[in-house]
Amino acid sequence: MTSNVPEYQVVNKYLDVQSDRDYRNIAIQKVGIKDYVIPIEIIDKTVQQQSIATCSLAVNLPFGKRGAHLSKFIQFLNENNENLSFQTFKKIPNKLKLLQESEASYIELKFTLFKNKNAPISKIQSLMNYDVSFIHESLDGKELDMIKVIVHVTSLCPCSKKIADYGAHNQRSEISVTVCPKEDEKIWVEDLIDIVENNASSELYSLLTIEDKKYVTEKAYDNPKFVEDMIRDLATDLDADKRLNGYKVEVENFESIHNHSAYAAIDKLKLNLNNSPSLR
């Protein structure tokens, strides 16, 4: 007997095994892809540039559905990798949930942003690189959109300056700032970089002349800060920023005269999805 069902439908049925019914009655909070690399186009306050993003995406999976369509994550990224700012990024999670027929989603795009900086005295220009992440997480009706930026700066030890007859030891410091902007507020990655660099003993530059080196050395010496000083100064500025719902700051000083780092953290992210296991 000849079947009345077209052959291609039978084939598609067996290809789409992810949609099969699962009888174990166990829901999955996150299922997706991790560390997929793709070229992107980033737009920020003063820059528009090509970059490379490392992407992690996930959705929740109800207990009755066997699997998610992982190929749809790749399709999604390839269709949403241009003209990316944080403002446009905040619009794409709903697209992902619709594509995967899901109620919750997780998206993290990690990339490098390059910014032209002028040396303080010579004004010679060079590029500085900053590690940036756009992060979205949703669960149980809560939505959290965040920007994370990692900035390297100089810190100079107040104690060393106080006790030494001449000189003081300084170190490279790594500052990580994660902010959750209010829904209708516009904030740029470059804004966050400026806030961080303005609260260091001195900011860094890729290219300096002799005159520039003298300036940044003396600037750091005149502006000594413990790790506690930097994080409190940063928190003061972030507390006063009316665009933010919350933030998390971490400061690590890679000590130049010790074999350990100095570390401080302040976490004021008001929305905290602790019951959602992270892909990070």
C-alpha cells in the first residue's frame, strides 16, 4: 500500500528529534551553546568598529520537551551580529525566546573594544583595548541587562609614599565594573571606561613620549590610592549615577613588591538571579 504522507515530511519528523516528548519530568534551566566565535560590528559613543565576539546563549527547556534546537542559536547570532550597541543588544533576547519557543534566555557576548587615546602632553594618539561583555539573563519573569567592562589602570601605594624618603611603589590594577542600567536610560561602554580611569592613580596609555612618561609618573605619585580607596571612589560615582539600577565592582592590584594581589569588591546589583546557574 502506498503511503499518502509525502516522503519529505517523514524525513523532517525524524530529523526534528529535539521536539520529541520527554517523560523524565525534569526541566532544564539553561541549555544552549558556549564560546561560539563570530565577527561583529560594534557601535558605541564615538566608535564604530569590527570586532570578534565569543558568545554564549541559552534558553530554558520545559520538562516535557526533549531538546533545544542548537542550530537556531547559530542562526540567531548570524542574523544579529551587526550594528550592535548596548541599546540594540537589549532588544534581541525576545527574538531569541521567540525563535526557541522559550520563556527565559541567557545571552553573553564578550568582545574587545578599541579606543583612540591621546597622550597627556604630546597628544600622540594610540589605541587602547578594553574587554567588554553585554549580558542578558531572564528567569521567572525577571529581566537583567548588564554591561561589563574590564579596565587596567595604575595605582600607587599611599603607605609606600608616606614611609619612603623618596619614591613609592605602584602597580598595574585591573578593575571590573558590571552595571545594570535603568530600562529607559542610555549608557555607553566609553562612559564606564571614563568613570574607571578617572578614579585611578593614573590611567594607562599604549604610547607615551618622555614628557608623557614624566606626567603620568608624577600624576600617580600625587594621587596615591589603596585598593580600598579606588573601589570606594568608584562606588561613590556609580551611586550618584541616576542611569543605573545597580552595579558590581571588583578591583585587583597586582602588587609590585609582594607575591600576592590586593583585592576588593562591592556588589550592589539589585536584581540577582542566584537560582539561575551561569554558563560563565
